[in-house]
Amino acid sequence: MKSMAQRSDAESPDERLFGQEEMDIIQSTWTSFMKDGTAEIGLVLLYRFFTEVPEVKTLFCETEIDGLPENFTKDDLRERKKFMKHAERLGSTLDILIKNMKLEDKFIKKCFSIGVAHKKHNVELRHFDLLGEVLVRIVQRALEIDSSHASSQAWKKTYGTIATYIKRGLSS
């Protein structure tokens, strides 16, 4: 019996999740983002997630973000140690996924396990879609590109693939 963490029958085992050009784009842009470190990447992503989709803040109550001022800053978040541990985990997880794009079974299992881990926190499938939209906008602004650019398209596809397997874990 096939686990949900594996490809579905509709997905050809001969078809790769990512083409070489996509992997090259993602890994080269990621390397430029990594100069700030995984904690900063996670901080920026979650800060933008909270400011663009404020209702998701309630999902992060275990990270000590209660009591944030209405117009909170990244520095307000930096002061919260549990939040920064979560931001570091998020950045580190993205780093692991991006570095393991060629190791598809490992990539899929890691995404699936993320979904499973988020079940207990009342995270909905749509939250991962919203996070992906924020991530792609961050990439577009950082690279000064629009949505039609090859790098933007590669990031959309990559995050879409990540989200597909996270959602399978969340739904399992």
C-alpha cells in the first residue's frame, strides 16, 4: 500500500518534480537570500505573512506573539525567543527542502511531515497557499522581477509542489 507521502498514481515516476533549470534558479536565488541566515529568512517571511494575512497570527499563540502592538515591527518579533525559534525552523526547513530538490523521496517525505506536524495547530490547507503567495511576493520584490519572470515562475512552481505534499500530510 502506498503512503500519502508518496507520489500519486497520476504522477509519473519518470517525471521529475523539478527540471534542472528550475532547480538552478531556485538554488541560486536561495543562496543569495541565505546571506542573511535562516532565522532572518523565517522572520521576514512570517512578518510579511502576519502583516498581509493578519488573521493567521492567532495560529502562532505558542510562539509568544500575544500582545504585539497593532503596528508591530520585525524588531518586536525578534524580541520573542519562542517566535525566533519558530522563524529559525521555518528558514532551516526551507533550506533543507531547497537543498534536497533532487532527492525527491526525501523532499516529499519532509513536506508531508510538515503537514502532519501542523494538524494539531488548527492550520487549514488555505494557510499554506497564503504563505506561498507571500513567499513569492517577497522573492519578486527582492529580485525586482514581475510574476512573468522565469525566477518568479520557478518559485511559484516550487512552493506549489511543497504545498501539495504539506497539504497531503495535513489531510492524512
